[in-house]
Amino acid sequence: MQIPFIDLKSQYNLYKKEIKKEIDDVLESTQFIMGKKVTTLEEDLANYVNSPHAITCSSGTDALLLALLALDVKAGDEIITTPFTFIATAEVIALLRAKPVFVDIDEESFNIDARQIENTISPKTKAIMPVSLYGQCSNMDAINAIAKKHNISVIEDGAQSFGAEYKNKKSCSLSTIGCTSFFPSKPLGCYGDGGALFCEDEKLNAKIRMLLNHGQDKRYQHDIIGINGRLDAIQAAVLKVKLKHFDSEVKKRQEIGQRYNHLLENLVQTPQTSPQNTHVYAQYTIRIKNRKTFAKSLNEKGIPTAVHYPIPLHLQKAFEYLGYKEGDFPISERVSKEVLSLPMSPFLSLDQQDLVVNAIKKALS
Ligand SMILES: *Cc1c(COP(=O)(O)O)cnc(C)c1O
């Protein structure tokens, strides 16, 4: 029996009736782009995150791009971020011909090491973009303090951390702009691509809304250059249902994560949650020395695994032009060789968890 890495099928079976009804509503209304479903979802999201403005958009990547555009990031500007993340984080910076400036991670949290940020600030620095990797936030107070001192912005890449808390505040409500993704396998996922931005500032809110709709405020009146970055109403319908159940899912994720921690802590290096954080385990990621043979052994026993991420961004071919070399970010490089994500979703049963743990015990013996 193969355990699903992320169990979207059990989730669908559980919410099927509600989801079908909501999607059917959209089909009957023929309002497929923006409209009421999107507006009410945005209200629900703003309430959930406790942020004045929630703006849905076409993907997590586009949320990050829109955030940079809203902050007027231009060619030659520098954005400080982590090399140990999904490509999208730095990709959008480079797309605007701005420059990703990498700072190594902290080995406990896998997130950007706030203590090393200030060394890399230059007159060209426009923003810091911390990533809440695997589902827990960075040291946001320290990062916000540095940003304030240098009069720059902070964009949280919360694609993996929706629902997580930092000092009792929700991820995406912690900085100038918070961005998340509703890619199907993220903690809150839709049935296609989707994303959202959160901000306090009314002007940023208005600008982001224009940017994601071809720079228009009124129809066919384009004041700025924008993109087609809207969320579909059908995706909003799916998200509306899933958001209703999201708190209980987050609770289950945390229970499963803690049970994994307890059963695995003497066997492998388990993930650490910083004391000011709650973790949503978008990925439950351990560290293991001989990863290849270990993963092969698990896979043979019906346990799927994944590596997030095998190559840090500064060593990716696409970023060769930045001139970084091996050894520049030793923690990111070491960790990228050892991380391994295990099956995780709110629907992973006790039996399935035990199968994973027993397979790990066998693989180690
Ligand atoms: C998934 C992800 C993104 C991109 O989100 P999409 O919705 O797939 O575009 C960006 N950053 C991180 C850290 C991610 O995990």
C-alpha cells in the first residue's frame, strides 16, 4: 500500500458536497472572473489573517511579483532574500531586472539568518524578502527593525506558512506585504493556481488591485502598467469551503507534526519550531546524512519522500550571472544535501504515521 505524500483525495471526499455546490453556484452565475465569490473570499481571508486588506491573485509567484511592482522595484534595485527556497522567491526579483542578494539561513529554522542581513544592505536595497519555509515564520521582529532603520520594506513569502503564527499573529500580517500561495499542495490549496497578498496600507492595497487587473481602476482606463493576475471565481469557491475547515486542518497538522517529532527525535534530526512560532508543516522535513539510500529504502516500503530543495538558488544555473560560488552560503549548501520531507497532510492516519516511522526504523537498522 502506497501512502500519499499529500492526501488531497481524502480532503476532497470529506468536503465534496460543499465544494460541488459552491462551484455549481459559479457555473450558474456565469461570473467566472472576479465578482462576489472573490470579494467574499477576500473578506474571509482578511478576517482569518487579521489584516485590513486581503487581495487574491493568480498564484503565489504572481503575489510576490505584484508586491515588488507595488513597491516600485526597478532594474538595479537590490532585494535581500534566502538562497534556500523555491525558485519563485528570487525569480520574480530577477524578472524585474532587480538583483537578488542572498543571505545564508539559520540552521535551526532553515529561514534567513536575520543577524547577517545588515551586512548586505546597500544604498540600492529596496526590500527584504524572508521566506517562512516549511511552515514557520522567520525572526520577523528583527527583520522589521532592520527594515525600519534603513527605511526599506519587508515582503514575507508566506507561500508555505498560511495559518502559522509568530508571536500570536498570523503569517502574512507581519510585514509591509505578506504573500501566500493556494497551489493545491500548500496548506490552504485550491484546485488550480491561486495566491493572495495582505497589507495594512490603503494606498498599497489600491495599487495592487490595479496592478493585477492590467493597471486599470475603471474599465479600459489604464493608469499604470499591470498584469493579468486575477483569481478565478471557481478557485475562490473552492477556497471558501476549505477556509471554513482550515483551523481544524491546521490543528491536525500540528498534532501529526508533534507526534512525528516525538516518535522520530531519537532516530533522525527532526524539525525545530522556534518558541515564538507555531508551525503548519507545509512540509515535515527531517535531516539525514546518506539521504539517497535512506529515501530509496523508504520508497521501497511504499513511503514517498521529496527533497525541498536539492540545489540552493545561488548554485542554480539561472542565477550563475549573479557570480556566487560554492561555499558562499555553507549552511544552505549543507542542509540542501540532507533535507528530506516525509508524507504530511491533515488526513494522514495514525496507522499511516506508524508505517512511516517503522519504515524509518528499518531503513536505519
Ligand atoms: C509554492 C511557493 C511559491 C510559489 O507559489 P505558486 O502559487 O506555485 O506560484 C513561492 N514561494 C515559495 C516558498 C513556495 O513554496
